[in-house]
Amino acid sequence: MSDMEDLWADRAKGILKAELKRRNLTYADLATRLTDAGQPYDERNLRNKVARGSFTAAFLFLCLSVIGCHTVRLDDFMEAA
């Protein structure tokens, strides 16, 4: 991955983690919601996937949707872009 891609992967990871924290949800909660939505994940695999930051935009949007996040403010993550 290029430096720019690494930067954006970190930002995507930060957005997802921030939205989970904002809703007081754990990776176990997210795994349950994803599984209920027909995308089975276990907590450990999900935690590793997010920690790597190597997930698609589709996965990010799916996660945000199942936790009830309908708006994301990117300006909180845009320093030094």
C-alpha cells in the first residue's frame, strides 16, 4: 500500500472505531449485528480485520449501517490531508 492509502486506511479504521465508541458498542456487538444482517463474523476475526484497516468501503458502510450510523463527519479526520 502507498503512504496515501495507509493514511486513508487509518482514517477509515478511526471512523469505524469512533462510531462504535460513540454508541457504546463492542466488537462483539458489531459481530452480532453483522451476523443478524446476513454477514457472519466472529468477534476475533472482526477485531483483527478492523485493526489491520484493510477493509473495503462496502464493509465500512455495512458496519456503519448495522450500528445505526447514518451520518459521518469527515472533517474530524481530515487533519494533514
